[in-house]
Amino acid sequence: MTNDTCSVEVCDRTADKGSWCQGHAKRHSDGREMNTPIRRSSPHRKPYIERLLDNVNTTDPDNCWEWQGHTRQRKKNQLSYGRMTYVKDGRKTEYVHVISFELHNGRRVKPHLEIRHLCNNPKCVNPDHIVEGTRLENVQDSVRAGTHYSYFRDGPMEDY
């Protein structure tokens, strides 16, 4: 392995595959264009804390801070939770309410616990509306709210 730079003129990455960087070596083996720069591996320029706060409206501390970014909805009637990819201890995709809890509490969620929404709004990341709890407590919350989803049914309980 060498510490020289990639031999492709537009690239300043370290060469580790002969005279090319890993990205240009892959391009060469695939028969693709070599004279374009390789995109940096960092998926996001801003720190994930800023990206989280950029995607919520925090002007009213008492109301829900709804996530305006990407959400994942698995089934038609299932509620959608915000998700965000960030780099901390390796690249990771996590639910934004979990990230918000960890940021505002300065610690990770305890093992075998999950984050409950007291407001029953899956897009909410307001730290006053989310707490740690057991799986049973979380399911009981959703049953009380009428939004419990089961894979054995087609949708939330209010459909039945």
C-alpha cells in the first residue's frame, strides 16, 4: 500500500489500489469514465444535530415539534415515523424521536427500553413529549389511543 495520491488528475485522494484511489480503481474495473472526481463518502455536510433541528419547527415549546423530513410508512394505514441517517459510531439510520431523546437527555436509550410518544404523534420530536418505556407501556399507549397496529390485521384498531 502506498501513501501517494491518485494518478487521476482531478483526484486528490490517497492511492491504495496501485496508482489509483479505491474509487477510481473501481471505476476502471467497471469500464466507467475516469476523469471525474469521486464524491466524498460523507453523506451529509451538516452535523446531525443541526439537520434534526432544521427539519422541525421548535417555536412553540408546548406543542408537538413535527418532523418535516423523510418518513417511512410501511402500510397504507400505518402511522409514519421520521428517520434520519447520521454518522456517529459508524453510519446509522435511526428514528428521529430516538435521536431527539438521546440529544436532549445526553445518553442513549437504556437496553430493552424504547421511546414512547406521550402525544401519540409519531412525527413529534419534542423532548417533553417523548419518554423511555417498556414495549408493554408503548403498546398500551397505542391501544388507548386506538392506533395499535397488528400484522394480523390490515390496519389500526379504529378500522374494526
